[in-house]
Amino acid sequence: MTVDVEDWYTSSIDLFAEADGDHGRPPDRTVLRNTRRCLELFARNNSKATFFILTTVAEAYPELIREIEQEGHEIGVHGYQHRLVYRLTPPEFEQDLKKSLAILQGIGVRNIHGFRAPYWSITKKSLWALEILKRNGLKYDASIFPIYRQLYGIPDAPTRPYEIIPGLMEYPPATYRLCGLNLPIAGGGYLRMLPYAFLDPMIRSAGRQGGLVFYIHPYELDPADVQGVESPKCLKSRAYLLQQKLGRNSNPRKIEKLLAAHRFVSFAAAYAM
């Protein structure tokens, strides 16, 4: 299980034309309450996770990161400003990564092994980022979604863990193969908008082939936490906001069902890092 620790608005900036210039702004305090809900949920279900930290959160609320570690979860990196990797230059990406690592190490986090790109944005256009991750001491990436979406994805990428470049592993999110296509079943909006009864047999079938990688966001436990852009003017922004509101009320129960039905661990525990 993985958790991308961010507040909803900060994670959505690149998808709202109205939010241009808001990168790096302090995260909303809802991330504190909702991440602590995640910790309570995992403790209740005897599960551990890798928490990929957007480091504006660590900068604003260092005590939250310490709480996550104290509960026995792994800490990974999710970038500083939630920028799409393929919209950055290699030097900009490396600067963002180094800043993120310095913030986490500055509040006492050690043994940082993994990275997840905002919005799965290591694509064929940004595979150069992998060498930068390795050069900065990371052991794995968890950013390549083996599906196609306009925003992200490499549909012909492997669907199971693999060494993507020498010395760096890739851990892709869970998919189910159907009619020659990889269907996303890993969490996020896919869990939120699809009926759990529809996803459950696919999860169980795919899981019989080996361990699967799932993900959630803290704000998914809070149906009311869709805020920051109240009345977007752009049609694309309006459509995105509507899509983000679908399925929110039932989503916390789905996440609870998923955790109750399966045993989850962090990457560090699964692969003895």
C-alpha cells in the first residue's frame, strides 16, 4: 500500500488553468487530519504502507512526518511542488528532488529509498528522470502506470516489478489484463468511481499472480475535502472538478473494505530494504 501525502488543491494545480502560479503554496491543514485518519485506518487493519511525501507538507508540518515514521511506515519522496515531471527540465527536476530530500533529512528521516512522480508523470518523454533518481541515491521508482491516459502512462510497460535501469527498480501500480488492455485497479479515482463489487474479483485474480501495488490519498477519506477552486471558468477545469466529486461519499468505505480484505505492507518491508 502506498499513500501520496498531499492536500487536494495542491495536487490539482496543474489541472486548473485558474491555479497558475500557485505551485509551492503552503498545503491546507486538512492534510493533517486526513493523514492521521490514514494512520488510524492502517492501525485498525494491521497494515503498513509507504508514504510518498509532498515535501511542502513536510516543510509545513514536520510533526506529521515523525508520526508516520513512529507508526512503522516507510517514507518516500513525492517531489516538492507537485510538478509534472515532463514539464520540467532535467536540472529543474534534480533541484526539486534534492530540495525534497534535504527537507526530509532535515527533520530526521533516514533511509529514503523511493520516489513517486506527481500524477505518474514519468512517461516516455521523461525517462531521463530515472538516472537522476539513481544518482541521488534512490533504489526504486513507483511512477510508471502501465496504461494510457492523456496525462500519463506507458501502456506497454511491464505490469510487475522490474529493474528499469541498472540499480533502480520500478514498482508499477496494479492493473488487470482484459482483452489486450491493462485496466487500472490500483486505487485513486479508479477505486472511487467504480463499484467495489466490480473491482474486487479483478483485484483477487491479479493478486494471485503476485503482490500488487495500491495507492490512496489522505483526502480520499474526507468526502468534503474538494476545495480551493469553487467556480472555475474554464470548461476543462469544470469537467475535472465534477469528476473529482464523483464517488466521494462511498470512497472511505471502499478503502476500508480493501484494507480489511487484504494484508498490506510497505515497499521497504516487502523487498527487505
